[in-house]
Amino acid sequence: MHTFTGICPTKSIRIESFSKLGDSIYFEEEGEAPGLYIIQYISSSLDWKSGQIVINQKVDPVVSSDPYLQVTLTFSPNEGSSQASTLNLRIPFWTHLEGATATINCQSLAIPAPELVWNLLIGIFGGNPGVIFNILLLMQKMEQYKLSLQLPISLRTEAIQDDRPQYASIQAILYGPYLLAGHTSGDWNLKSGSAESLSDSITPIPASYNEQLISFSQDSGNLTFVLTNSNQSITMEEYPKSGTDACLQATFRIVLNESSPSEVFGIIDVIGKSVMLEPFDLPGMLLAQQGTDGSLAVTNSADDDGSSIFRVVSGLDGKDGTVSLESGSQAGCYICSGVNYKPGQSMKLSCESGSSDTGFNQGASFVMNKGLSEYHPISFVAKGDNRNFLLAPLHSLRDEFYTIYFNIQALTCVDRAIDSMIGK
């Protein structure tokens, strides 16, 4: 906690005052009636000596599927305290009052219009986004107060700091305070449903999707290889290091062919079922076969003609814990790697011969495990011109390729009509 008088930091922290706004939660204002500023919502506790109050702050984890910041502040007076004090909470600029709620000791309260002051049971409450919201604490005896805040979080954009007209469409995407990064090594063209809203083109990823993420591995020689999407070609690559693009590329989401979009299932539920495999970092794309002995590739789901459907069966090698992926359109044909291969081995659709072939059975059998990557709780799919993008908070990335700027062009009525006709 840092101390300041009025709005000016004390001499001891003037030099570092601006940096402290980003790494501190509480600031104290000295005076006859001491004040406390809470400028960040982070789960924490504070024994505020000057105010003779213990404050516990609990913040629910933010997720993309629930567009609210949920904050609970509990105020407990120290024994024998009778000190009047003021609590000041920052209302972030990225929120808005529509949909915001507040309760004190489970009593619902309506948030006033911006710039108005409103008398509550324990003080004064008022504010608008980007300013301070003030409560006068007059706590007597051993009463405890619980203040619950619900602040809306929405998607928004910030333009790149360049006034030249040719860069007017280059924007960053944020979800409340979180800067979102898109997994990509080049493409950055997005579509926007309108100039004002991103909700038509950016949608949250359900938390249940993490249960549908898988990886397929095989041992060859002394190494373990994983099925990998390499520039939209399917190959076997060495087991990757955590936090790299290779981990993303070796993770797929299983989509049940016969399921409804809302159905929840895990990898143990797919044996004997027809599935499609969506590359983790290419939402909306599917792994597809290109005929017998043809290499596997990645295609847009809107263009799928049934070549992306596979049936998950028990491994042809007969070992416990292995599976094989049989073509949904060509019975007896399986995704196969071969044996004793090196990194970069191209995957093909190969068919069984009349007699038992140990090498074929081995090459068509995989260990199916949990995905090497998983969706961050704050994850979105953004529609692009040529592909969709997986978005996640920048701070969650490690060694992956990404962009934080996108070329966002608002769709015209003609564009939307064309996309509707082709199923985008």
C-alpha cells in the first residue's frame, strides 16, 4: 500500500508514482478522516490501520463466456474502532454502467447515473467509467459489510497510433483490460459485422471445449512423434516443448459428426463414433483426406464434402490404449504413418491389404491423449477473410507466433449477403 496526500504522491514516491499505478492495488490518503483508494481489482486482503478496518477483496476469474467482472469486498472493523473513513473505488474506463450492479449486505442497489451522488445506508455512492466511486464508511460496533460489484466487460478495439489514412483499419482487440493476441505467423485480416460492434465476428470459446482437445502420438525408433498440422499439411513431428507453436499444431479438437453444437463430451466418449478433427490454432478448419494414398491436408469446414469424417476405432495393433482413424467414406482405409520414419513424415490414407500386415497396423495405431495445448479461460474465435483466428490474452502466450494488430474492415451489406450464401 502506498501513501499520498490529496492527489499528489509523497516526496518519497514521486519519482516512481506513475509506475506504482500499474503494480499497486491500494493507496492511502492521510488526514483526519483517512481515505483508501482501490485502483485495481485483484483478490487480496488489507489490514488498514488508519481506517481501523480489515478489507478482503475477492475477484472471480474472468472468462470469455461470462462478460462481467465480479468483485466482492468485505469490510470488518477492528475491535473497538469508531473511526470514520472513506473508501474510493476506481470505475475502469473499459466498463459501462448499463448492466452494472451493486449490492450491500445482499440488498440490491441501483447504480446512479454518471456524475450524480447517491446516499446509501453507509455513505455516498456515485461514479461513471474512468472516475472514482466513493463510499463513506461509518462503521460502528462489530458490524460487517459486504459490497458486491458486477461490472460489464465487452470487446473493444483501439486503433494503432498512426494518423495516416492507409492505417485507419489497423486495430488492436481488447476484452475489458485484456489485450488479445491472435495465433498467426502472417495473416491478420479480420471481418467486422459492423463498424460499431465486433459481436458478429468474434465469439467466445466455451470452457467445455477443453475436454475435447486431443493429441495423437506414436513411437518410432527411440523417439515419440505427434500428429501435427504443418502449414496445413499433416505430418508426424517430434514431441514438442511446452509453450511453443509446435504444441498448438499438435493439438486438435474432436468434433462429433452426429452431435449438436451444445453437446458436452470428452475424449473417452469417442471410441466407435464418427468425428472430425479441427486444428487447435485454426478454428473452423478440418483435417481432410485426399483419396487413397493421398496426403492429408486441412480444409475449410464450409467446403467439406464428407472427406473430413473419420471413425475412431480400437487400435489395429491390438494394444491397450491405442486407436485408429478409419475413413468415414472408405471402409478399411486408415490414417497411416508407416514405420521407422523421421520427423516430417507425411500422413496418408492407406487401405488394409487382404492379409495381416504388422507394419501397417503399427503405422495406423496411435496413442490418444489430452491435447498438448488448451484454451485459456479468456479465448475467442475471430472470423477472418481467409481463416479464423484463435484469440487469447497476450500475457498467456510464451514462445508462440502472434499478432496484436489486425486489419479490421467493416462488412458492407453486399459482403454479408455473400457470406450468408456461402455459409461463412
